[in-house]
Amino acid sequence: MTDWNPRMTVLTVTPNPSLDRTYEIPVLGRGSVLRADGDRVDPGGKGVNVSRAVAAAGHRTVAVLPLGGPEGALLAQLLGDLGVEVTGVPVRGSTRVNISLAESDGTLTKINAAGPDLDGDESRVLVDTIAAEAHRHRASWLVCCGSLPRGLDDQWYATLVARARSAGVRVALDTSGPPLRAALAARPDVVKPNADELAEAVGCPLATVGDAVKAAEDLRTAGAGAVLASLGATGQLLVDAGGAYFATAPVASVRSDVGAGDASLAGFLAAGGARAEALVSAVAHGAAAVQLPGSQMPSPDDVRPEAVTLAAHVPLDLPLSHNVNGAVR
Ligand SMILES: O=P(O)(O)OC[C@@]1(O)O[C@H](CO)[C@@H](O)[C@@H]1O
């Protein structure tokens, strides 16, 4: 297990959290009644998962999230059971339920619901709560993650990142599309796209690791301090002020890649949030997560940094491999 900074408090923000229900089925037959071999429900949403991975390693984290309806109450209870401190902002709409259909050949079909529609007051209370919690807990990192629910505009993360940065709090951001682009100018310390999100952010497809390096440099030019990119089975890439680093880890079999990127980000921050040693920790956490069911986060016993290979040179010509879903996540 990586060296954790014992004084570190990671405050996560998940504006559109979820209950993640996973059904394990032999094969997905459209239009038929399917019987699940197994099912599980996990607390979900990207920031929630980062908090779970941080808590699983026995360290301090607080998850700030809007909570609504019986689903919101269950989400808070599940997080409490896992030892994650929650600061919930009550909202009128119900917390969403996202569904994963995991086939035995590794194919995963995911349905993410839209989630509640936050009104202006709920949005303001959420931002003020985040600021108050960051101050109260002397947060070392503010980790802003996931899609925005209806009612929060594309500038929402940008405003939050700027506010945190001016208060001296380091910010990690994992989102995509217009909210990511809008927030770059607020200079987040690190952004964590997967390959598809990186390609979307720069507006062109990525075929090789070299293309990903170039795209990451473009995001840095636009304002990101560092770019931690998860490139699916190909490996992970870190581009920061010191240069570019690339690392891989062996994976015996992929059970579910849901939340693997979130586990990686938790591992990255835990190991200091900068340079090659943090990348090694990110890769070790991501490799552990894909071998676990649903969006289960790895415990320290699952994480094997000694199995990670840090490349002496970034393999610029290496093609990006696609998973069975056709995505590079
Ligand atoms: O709809 P978003 O916010 O983009 O993603 C939500 C989600 O797919 O992300 C997590 C995995 O990273 C899951 O726990 C959750 O269901």
C-alpha cells in the first residue's frame, strides 16, 4: 500500500450521486426477461467512490452531496456503513439509481439516470456547504467529480474550482464535456479524463499514447496543472509541469471497470497527488478496482504497487486498446 499522508483530508463533491445497482447476467438478450445470477447495490457517483477508496484505506474523507427521497437516505446509510463521513444537502428530487448489466464475458451495459433537477436555492446551499466544509475540515484536496444534475449550468464547476483555489485548497476535477472545458480556465491542480473524455475535450480522436500526451498538453495549456488520463487496458498517463509519465499493471481478469477511474484518482491523491510515485499508486488502485465486482473500491490488501511498471520512456507509438464495449475508459 502506498504511503498516505496521515494529515490529509479529502473533501469530495458529487453533485449528482447515485445508488449503483449491478445485475450479473450470463448474456444480455434484448426484449427478454433476464434472470440475474447475482446483484448488488453500491453507493455511487464519482466523488462518492473517491471517498469510499480513501476511507477503505483508513484515512479521512468527507463526501458532500445532495440527497433526496428514500434513495438518498439509503445512499447516506450505505456510506455510513463504509465509514465515509457524509455532509448531505437535502433536495426535493430523489437521488438517482444507475443500473449496470454485467455479462459473463465482461461486457458491461450501464444506464445512468438523469437525477434530480436542482433549483437555484439548492444549488446555492450546495456551494455554500462545500465552502464551509472545506474550511471546517481544513481540506487538503477538494475533489469535484461526475456529471452535473439538471439545474446546474456548465459553469458550476468553474465557479467552485475558482473559489477553492482562491481559498488555497488544491482541486482535482473529474468531469467531461462543456463543464470540464469551462473549468479549465479556473486552473484545477489536476484533471482526470479517460481517453474518450480526453478526445472529446480536444475535439479529435486519439489513436496512440502519443496522441493522448498531445491532448493532455493542450488541457494544460488551457489551464489544468496536471492531467491524469486513464487509458483503459493500455495504461495510465500523467502529464504535469515536470513532463510525461506512463505506467501499466497486470490485470488477471476484468470483473467490472465501473469506478476504476475513481479508485485511481483516490490512489493518486493518496500518494501526494504529483509526479511518478502518485501515478504508480493510481495505476495500482485502478488495476485492483477492475478485478472487483460492481463498483467495489479496493482495500489496502487488494492494491499492489509493486506490480506496476513505470515506463522509462512514454511509449508514444503504442495504440490505445479498446475494451469489449468499444470504449477506452
Ligand atoms: O453520470 P456520471 O456522474 O458521469 O457518472 C456516474 C457513475 O457512472 O460514475 C461512477 C463510476 O465512475 C458510478 O458510481 C456512477 O454510476
